[in-house]
Amino acid sequence: MTLPPDLDTDAGALRAAMVKGLAGATADADADARCPVHPAWLAAAEKVPRHAFVPGFYLPADEPDAQGLTVWEPVTAKLDYGRWLAAAYSDATLITQFDGEKTDWERPAVRHGGAPTSSSTLPSLVLRMWSDADVVEGHTVLEVGTGTGYSTALACERLGSSHVGSVEVDAVRLEGAADALYGCGYTPVLARADGLYGYWPEAWFDRIVAACSFRSVPPALLSQTRPGGKVLLPLSGWLYGNARVLLTAAGDGTAEGPLLPGTISFMPARAHAAPAYGNPSDWAAGLHEEPPRSARHAPERLTAATEEAFHLRFLAQGAVPDAQLVTVDGAPHLIDVVSGSVATLTPDSGAWSVREGGPLKLWSRIEGLIDAFDAAGRPGPETFTLRVDDDGQRLLHARLPQLRLPQPVR
């Protein structure tokens, strides 16, 4: 289709309004003692046309379908120019792919359910990530997860294309990002590659920033970072607890750095995605022979919509690294397909009872972690340090036993 002749004018006005709002949010973040967005990144956002990187995306409908699934409506300039452009310059994540499938954006269809596998992350978070990575002019950077290319464009705008490399595992997504980047005049190094292994031809980098989450720190990324350089990684696990860490690389494969404050989540790297667990009822079927006991902690400690629960869920992954949590008819199930262990919690007269089976007592391990967390005064993420060395990858805290991340894929 032919876009309206005043697209650049319309987009420019909306982009200016978006950046003004982001600048205001940055001032609030500063007041809350969180790392504010550097003004140079706001200046880059004033120039990068986000709409060029999201020619099509999905937005959720107001109501789910009859089966309770989210209804995802395709949005393009052809379908609804105003809605498309307004969403492109909103501070919102725009889903661009489901289940790793290619969408025909000339004839997109409404979707019911599905797992998002690519998106254009909300601009405030993109800017926050680049700011938190302590990137300055002259740095060479590697971005892991090109996605739509919008974040890559921001880095090119500030640092110059010759200082930016980006890798993406999905060939279709990379092709779309390359078209958008080159169409806007940005020429970074782009490569189809698994982010677990970085990009050796351009190493060493001053900064590596990941736009997807990992269960543990990929050793290759540390090896490709200059001594004293930094790696900013989102971390997550199969309980979908998330954190971010800013590691300083020593140049010998070891690194150390703090967890960063704030509740932020990213899509997992595809190689680190959780395995299928099948039918939860099948896992729980054999538990009727196990005697129940009273749970010392309610599942809401992990599932509540609070920053503490989100953080505690991340820590719990150190106690049960291979467990997944699914709720069926109000009953939470912990399922560990690696060890063959399972735990089920059920309401019991205003409290909860638990049954556990298999070699690992999953909920007992989590209860031990919660006990230690409470005894330590419920410390926030910024009080933890991640250390990577010959002894593994360990979360350290002065008042808590160390927690280990899963062994990294090599």
C-alpha cells in the first residue's frame, strides 16, 4: 500500500511526545534512586523512527475468547493507520511473532493464544538497558537478540554503526531487522547466530548487552568481553523469575557483578526455554499415595503480583533449578522433568497442604529458601552479587546461603 504523505510528520510528532514522556519517567526514576536513562539515549530515541521497525504486530483484544485464550489482533498501517502509528510510539511491548512462525503481514489473521517468540520491547526498557550497561561513545558493543532492530538502531545512532554488532538466531527476524536498519541508513554488523556463543569475528567487545534472558551466563560472552568490560544480561529460569546482572569481566573467563533493581522480564533465549511437561494431572496422579503435610508457606509467596514475589521466584530457582510451576483448577503444581519430581499444593481449611513425590522434595526446598529469605530481612535484588569462576555461577549474599545457577550450555 502507499503510506500517507504526512507519515513523517505524524510519526515525528508522536515520537517527540513519546520521548518527552520517557524523559519525565526518567526524572521519577532518579527520584526513586534507580538508574536514570542517560540523556544521550533519549537524544537517540528522538531520531530513530520506531515505526520503521514494526510494520506489523499484534495487540491483545479487550476480552479473551470462549476458551479463555487471549485474542491477538494484527495491526498494520493498511488495517488501521492511526492505531498502528499510535501503538508504534507508545511505551509498550509489541508482539511481532508467535511460536517461531512467519506471519504474512499482507494478509495477517487474528490469533487465539500462542507463545510470543519475538517482540519490539517497550522503549523505556530498551533505553534503560543501554543506560544500565554504562555504554559511552567509543565503545564497541555486541547486542544479543536483534529482534526488530529498533534497539540496534538506537545504539547505531549514538555510537555509530561501525561500533555496533548484533546477532539473532531467527533468520526471518534478522532479515526484517536488516531491511529496516539499512532502510534508515544504519549499517551495523549483523549475523545469524545463537546468542549463547556471541560473535567471535568481532571480539573483543567493550560491552555486551542481551535482549533475551538466560538461565545462566554463557561463558562465550565473558570470553568475548575485554578485561574490565561489562556484560548486561537478563537472567530467568523455568519458574519465570527474572533478574538482571551487570558483570565486569576479568578477561580470564571469570566475572562478578551486582543484580540490578527493578522488575523486568525478557523472552528466554530459545536454547534456554523450558521443556514440555505434558499433562500436569498425569504427574500428580501418583501423589494420592503420598501423605499430605501442612505447607509452611503459601504459594502466593511466589505467585503474587508483587516485586517481592517476582524476586523470590527468581531466588527459588536456585533451590529447584529444573522445576516449572503450573496451576490447574486452583492447585499449583511444581513439575521437574529432569529429576522426575513433583509437588502439588491444595487449599486446606484456609491454609495449604502439600504432597511431594520423586527424588527431590520440591516444595520443601522452596520453603527452606523462603525461611532463609525471611530470616535475612527479605533483601532486595540489589543486595545480591553474582560471581562466575571455576567454582560455578553463584548468587552471593551476606546473610543467605549461596544459590547456584544451572550449569551453562557450552
